[in-house]
Amino acid sequence: MEVRQMATAFLINQEHVLMMKKARSKIFNFEFWGGIGGHLEYEELNHPMKASYREIEEETGFEKDEIVNFTLKYILIENSIDEIRQQYVYFGETTHRSFSPSDEGELFWIHKNELLNLKTSKVIRFTIQHYLENPAEKQIVVGTVTESNEQLPTIQWSIAKPTLSF
């Protein structure tokens, strides 16, 4: 079984979040929305924040110094039959709203109140919902995608608290 590591960022400016609308992907054969991001390159495997900044610059034109309070908020884990997907999700604030067009998809500033109306992957929907319901959370939250008793996708959340070394 393969392990696929990804980094995703949600950039916020006031009450709006920069979202990307894609026509399709390897996973979905229909239009869907997501954050800014992609796969970690080999040299980034131990540095997901570096990968996230790279993806942001490639897909939006935003440079590192134009983003403040950039923080790892979530680590998401999903078993996708032939691979385990591990996704590092960052949130940050932008100092302006100007972005460069992307070859990856169309970029739009979406009001926070509209985010859950967008067609997203289940793991991104769970993450956005958790973020909106817990805006003051300071700790890293780990989400594991699983199934409910009715065999519907759900997620289990845990706080990743630092442990003492032994």
C-alpha cells in the first residue's frame, strides 16, 4: 500500500476564504472545490509547510511574506483502498486579495458562510465544518475518515497534544 502525503492551505482575507474550483481530478470526474495545495515532493516529505508555501506561490502567486499567522491546524488521514492519504491542512491570513490565475483551476474569494454550500471532497467538508465550529482552536487536530454504522463517511477528531519525552 502506498502513502500519499499532501498539503492544503486555506487563505483568509477578512470574512472570505480563497478557494479553487476544479473541473475534475484523478479522484473526481466532476467540478469540485478545494483549498490551495497538492502533493509533497520527495525533498518536502519532512517539511509539509515548505510544500504548502510552494503550492500557494505556484497556484496563486501569493508569496510567503504576504501571508500571516500561517499555522498547521489539521492532519487528515484517509484509507483510499490502494493508498493511505495523509493531508496537512494550514490556515493563514492574506494581506491583500490579488492573486494570479492558476492552471490548476479557477480561484474565487468565498464568504465563510457559503463554504459548506460548495461541492467538496468529504474530508475537506468535514475539515471546513470543524474549523467554522471551532475558530479559536489552537492545537493541531487530527481527523481520521471512517464510516458510520449506516456505512456513511464520517470523521473522528482528536487533539494532537504534545507528550513528555521518556
